[in-house]
Amino acid sequence: MYLFFHYYVLFTLIHVLLFSPSSLSLPPPSATTSLLQFLHSLPKQSQNQLPWNHSISSSPCQWPGVSCHNISNNTSFQVIKALNLSGYGLTGVLNNSISYICQNTHLSFLDLSGNNFTGNVPKQLGNCGQLSTVYLSNNGFQGQIPPELFKSKWLSNLDLGFNSLSGYVPPEVSLCHNLEYLGLYNNHLSGEVPSEIFIYQS
Ligand SMILES: *[C@@H]1O[C@H](CO)[C@@H](O)[C@H](O)[C@H]1NC(C)=O
Ligand SMILES: *[C@@H]1O[C@H](CO)[C@@H](O)[C@H](O)[C@H]1NC(C)=O
Ligand SMILES: *[C@@H]1O[C@H](CO)[C@@H](O)[C@H](O)[C@H]1NC(C)=O
Ligand SMILES: *[C@@H]1O[C@H](CO)[C@@H](O)[C@H](O)[C@H]1NC(C)=O
Ligand SMILES: *[C@@H]1O[C@H](CO)[C@@H](O)[C@H](O)[C@H]1NC(C)=O
Ligand SMILES: *[C@@H]1O[C@H](CO)[C@@H](O)[C@H](O)[C@H]1NC(C)=O
Ligand SMILES: *[C@@H]1O[C@H](CO)[C@@H](O)[C@H](O)[C@H]1NC(C)=O
């Protein structure tokens, strides 16, 4: 009886894992929610610039600028891998919106270049999904480069060119082992930059 009970529980568990409708959602609703929260955190005008379907029922993987990735070779498990929102004329303070994007724990590519974002470069980008490529060039970012960015173990390409950044390049940059490219051209930075990595500055 005891044994039977165990088998019964195990069987039920396997049944639930294999056949529950939630395992068939594609991608998880949380991914859709995170993108819509990001959208709604932007200024009203920017919300209209981004041609995302506001309806929850369509997959965000079909939305412009959103790329998904199969976790296995099974369409039942998709995650958001890349966001390319370059050149949509988006405005606002990215710091207020970035946390929604970062809820996507498999995100590895983020291109927000050629928009009109202002305020500081969010330090949260140093701990955001699995971001290895971050393009923030051609925006209105101000202030200093947050050292937290370089604590990321994933970061390999960071472009901050054509903004209004000031101050020094944080020494932490030399601790960022996977960093291959750091674009700093056309800002108001001062001082020396560590020479170990491939840096563009002029
Ligand atoms: C948006 O989603 C709704 C509901 O799924 C669908 O009927 C409509 O065609 C979609 N629009 C676009 C532009 O994808
Ligand atoms: C995901 O897998 C399905 C089925 O194997 C395939 O048709 C689709 O192209 C894959 N999508 C991606 C982004 O790899
Ligand atoms: C999925 O992977 C299995 C084993 O790796 C392979 O046999 C099968 O053909 C793949 N299916 C698709 C749709 O790629
Ligand atoms: C994908 O996985 C789900 C859950 O394990 C399964 O029900 C479904 O048949 C699989 N689909 C394919 C195409 O392998
Ligand atoms: C991002 O999308 C734009 C078009 O919207 C395209 O021109 C650009 O090459 C894309 N960036 C990358 C790195 O794929
Ligand atoms: C950014 O804002 C400036 C001034 O408000 C405007 O001239 C410029 O066209 C905007 N750029 C984009 C890409 O929207
Ligand atoms: C950015 O946002 C975080 C979280 O909302 C906040 O703690 C921090 O002070 C903000 N930083 C700036 C420079 O606005």
C-alpha cells in the first residue's frame, strides 16, 4: 500500500510535468509581461514608437526587435535571447525601465543604440540576464560610467560611444575578463584608460 502510494504520487508528478498546459506555453507569460512592463514604463510618445502588439495573446517572439531561442529543440521552451530596439526614437530615463528587461534571465544581446535615452547608464546592466553585448551608443546618457558594469562575467562588447558621459573610466574595467570591445568615442571622458583591452576613444 505504502509502495503503491509512492508510485501513485510519482506517476501523478510525472503526468503533471509532462502534460500540464503551463509547460506548453511559449514563451513563458512572464517574458511577455516583462516586455509590456518595459513598454509602459517609457514616456507615452515612446510607447507608440515601439510597434509591439499590446495584446498578451500574441507571442513576443514575433514582435519587432525581439529574438527568442529554443532552450532545447522543442518549441515548448523558448526564452528571449536578444533585444534590438535600435533607432526607434525612444526617450526617457533608462534607469527607470531596465529592471523589466533584466527579468529575462537568458538575455545575452541588448541594442538600444540610436535612441534618445537620458540619465545615467544603469548600473544594473552589470547584473542583467547573461548580457554579453550591450550597445548604448548614440543616446543622451550622462554622468559617470558605473563601475558595476564591469563586474559582469558575461560582458564582452560594450558600446557607450556618442553620449555625454563624463569622469574617468573605472579601473574595474581591467577586471572584466571577457571584455573584448569597449566603445567610448565621442564622450567627455577624462584621464587614462587601462590599455589591456581593445578600447576606442577619441
Ligand atoms: C495583435 O494581437 C491580436 C490578438 O492576438 C491579433 O488579433 C492581432 O492581429 C495582432 N496584431 C498584430 C499587428 O500583430
Ligand atoms: C525552435 O524549434 C522549432 C521546432 O524545432 C523550429 O521550427 C524553430 O525554428 C526554432 N526556433 C528557433 C529560434 O531556433
Ligand atoms: C531533437 O533532438 C533529437 C536528439 O538530439 C533529434 O533526434 C531530433 O531529430 C531533434 N528534433 C528536431 C525537430 O530538431
Ligand atoms: C516538447 O516537450 C513537451 C513537454 O515535454 C512534449 O509534450 C512535446 O511533445 C514536445 N514536443 C516535441 C515537438 O518534441
Ligand atoms: C538592429 O536592428 C536594426 C534595424 O532595426 C539593424 O539595422 C541593425 O543592424 C540591428 N543590429 C544588430 C546588431 O543586429
Ligand atoms: C533626440 O532628441 C533631439 C532633441 O530633442 C532631436 O533633435 C532628435 O531628433 C532626437 N533623436 C532621435 C533619434 O529621436
Ligand atoms: C536608478 O534606479 C535605482 C532603482 O530604482 C535607484 O536605486 C538609483 O538611485 C537610480 N539611480 C539613478 C542615478 O537615478
